[in-house]
Amino acid sequence: MYEQQDMRQYVESLHSENNELFREMQTYADQENVPIMETESMDVMLQILAVHGSKSILEIGTAIGYSALRMADALREAQIVSLEKNRDSYEKALYFRDKSDLSQYTTFYHTDALDESFALDTSQQYDVLFIDAAKGRYMDFFEQYSPYIKPNGLIISDNVFFKGWTATPEEAPKRIRPMIDKIRYYNAWLADHPLFQTRFLTVGDGLAVSVKQAEKIEKNQ
């Protein structure tokens, strides 16, 4: 039986887009213990975005810019707007972006996405909302930014299984069980949302892909 790590390394070797900059970002994330999107989840999300034909993407949680730059690199006709609360992470994202040829496709903001003083242009609608920030605030992010998503648009939430502990919360360290409970509540809320159809994908740390259903929106207007 093959080892999972060996298979991951083999799959990574097949990707020409996994270039020197992205390898540098992965190494930095490993050394500095910065959470970035897992390879399997990233690959699946990029394929979903390509099939969906996503041209405008709003990301909550830039971190060091890894996922935003990967999306920009893979979807050269798309524009990515990304919000990051932490100043150091934001500046590191700018540093890595400056080393790429992707500045024209990406806009980074240093802001708390839930701060009332920050507001996006209400006339702007996005094809996709990607949520990858504070896990305990996922529902807040979803509710605040889902109005910016077009009918038939996507909301993708990363880390919805959180190391598998959402399935077995009793095995999680006690200090993080309140957060696990919030993620479990969020997942259940997504599964029953009246305006979104959600599928949960068992890749990486878990992806939830929610489709904004145009026909149900029209009925509620």
C-alpha cells in the first residue's frame, strides 16, 4: 500500500504551475507555521473554479497570499480581491505578490472583514466567495458577504472538517472544542440553508462548496 505523503509528492511533481515562487511560499509557511491551503484542496478548488468559469473572486483570509496567487496564476482572466486582518501577513502577501507577475490580477486589503468601517462597493458582484479565515466566524463571513455573490455563484469554505475533529469532537483537545462546535454548527447550517445547495468534499481538511440557487432567490423576492 502506498504512503499518503509519497503520493502527495508524486502529484505535486506533475504540476507545472507548482513553480519556484509557490515552492518558496510553501517552505515559508512550513517554517513559520503559517496555515495555507492543502495541496489536494487547492487542486480541487482550482478545477471547480475553472469549470465554473469564475472571473471574479472575493477571498476572506489572505494570509501570505498563497491561495490568491494560485487562483490568479491558474485563472488568468479572473480578478481576485482578498481581505486580511493581520498586518504582518498582509505585508508578506504583498512581498510574495511583488515577486510574481500576478499583481494586475490581485487586490489585497489590510482590513478586518467584519469591521463595520470596511465596505465593498455594493454594485460589485462576485462569482465566488472563498472563506479561509477565523474558523469560528465562518457563519458571520458567509452572512455578511453572500449578498455580494451572483446567482449561481459559489461560496467555498475551507477546513470544514478541521483535522477530522468535526466528526469526532470528543477526541479534540478541550481548548479548541468550542471552535469545533462552531464549525459543526456552521456545517449543519450550510446543509440546511434555504438559498444554497452545499456539497461537502473530503479532500484536504474538508471543503464545503455552496451554490447560490437562482430559482430559490427569485421565489423569495
